[in-house]
Amino acid sequence: MPIRDRCGLKSAADHALSHAPDHRKLVLISTGCAAAAVLLASILSMLIDRVIANTGGLAGLGTRSVLNTVQAVLSLSVSVLMPFWSLGLVSAMLKLSRGQAAAPATLFDGFRRFWPALRLMVLRYAIYTCVAALCAQLIVPVLTLTPLARPMLTLLEQNPDLMASANLDDATLYALLEAMAPVLLACGIACLALLGPLFYSFRMADLRIMDDPKCGALAALLESSRMMRGNRLSLLRLDVSFWWFYLIQALAAILVNGTLVLELLGIPLPISRDLAYLLLCAAGLLAELVLFYFTRAQLEVTYAKAYDALHNP
């Protein structure tokens, strides 16, 4: 089945899921555990903030330092472990797409492939960072010769010591960012134009590394690039066909960070900030849980079908 046949891939995914009655149970376990971990980490971080606020003076300096470290480690642990937990669901859906059995224990496959998966994430991130940095180094000097850089150059001519200053007041910093905005925006668009094809070239690397226990990080990236050659646009169209899923997911993410959004918009909170954060975070996580419960399996199995179509054309 060619990857450009989006309807065929979705029909094949629906057929595979019809023979896997426990697929929603797997999604519920995966998403529920992730949401519980995020919510628990948020509550613990909030409690630590309160303890730090009540620990003043030099006598509490050591305690504050320890609590800040615990808070940072807690946040970092959730951020680091979540991708491996998500890979477990990818592995389970790949099995279901092939008519194989997938139990709740399959959700730990990402941790079983911890080191290859970690190397894949680090290598992929390093490539993206290097490409973005190179793009910025090449494009920013060119952009400074265009009219886009005129506000920035004018501001620097009027304040020659501006860039060398370590401490800038809010008004000056805002003026500098406003003057640099056209150049930064153009640079960002140029970087996205380069990173977009690269992102789609590596799109099948996660499925590849979960599919083959002997596959390493570099091999997964190279194999993904080979499979996606000439198929990036087809996969983009498949992504666009799931626009409603990504839109609702984005809205749920905005709801999770609702207090920050309201503060940026200048909307006052009718209740305490901590309570508002917990309520909005819980509401956003619940919305994401409902969305994933009904649709995540279809999405992941469809991509698994696309992977099989590319890997075994």
C-alpha cells in the first residue's frame, strides 16, 4: 500500500484495531500514567515553592539550596522519562498494526531500549541544533544588509554600547527586541525551511529503533532518511489529514499552561494563582486524556502502517 494512499492507510488501521479490543486500554494506561506523573510533579513543585518561601534568612540557605535541587531534579526527571514512556506506546501500536499481541508490559519497551533510544534523541537533537546554528550564522549577516535590519542598526548607532551592556532596563531590552524582531523572524522562517525537510527525513527513526532490537541510533536515522526519500510530502499530507487531532492537542496544552497565558494577556485570576494553575492543568490533562483515549490508537496505528509501507514497499 503506497504511503500517499491516506484513506487506505486509515482503513487498514481501523481494520487492525477492530481485531485488538484492548487498544484503548493501552492508551488509557499510557496517557493516564503520564498525566498523573505531570500533575504529581506540579503539586510537589508547588509544595516545595511554599516551603522555600517560608524558609528565610542565612540559617535556611542550605535548606533552600537542597529544595531547589530537588525541584530541578523532579522537573528534569519527568521531562527525560516521558519520551521513553511514549516510545512504549509506539511499540505497542506497531505490534497491534501487525496483528500481534500487545500487553500493558509492552508500554515499558521504551525503557527496555533506553540507551539506543537515548542516543537517538541526543543525536537527532544535536543535528537539529547544528543545522539551526549554521543557518543563523549564514543568514543573519545577509539579513543585516536588507531593510529588515534598519530598525536594529539605527538603534545600535544611537546606542553604540548597547550590546556590550550586561544590565539592561526593561524599556531598553524591549526596544532592542522590538528592533531585532524582523531579523529574528526572517531567520526563524529560514531555519524552519531547512529543518522541516530534515524533521521529516528522521520521522520514522522512532518506529525503526523500536521495531529492530539490533538497530542503533545512527542506523535508525539513516534508514529513516532512506525510507522518507521522495515520501516527505506524502507524510506531510497524512499529518495534515489529522489536523483536528493536533489542534485539540495544542488547545489542551494551552489549557495546561492557562495561568501563564492569562497573565500574558493581562487577565486577572479570580482565585489564587496556585489553585488556578492546578485546576487548569488538571482540566488540560483531562482533555488530552479524553482525546487520546478515543483517537490516539488510530493515529499511531496509521503511522505504523505508513512505516511498514515504506520499510517493505
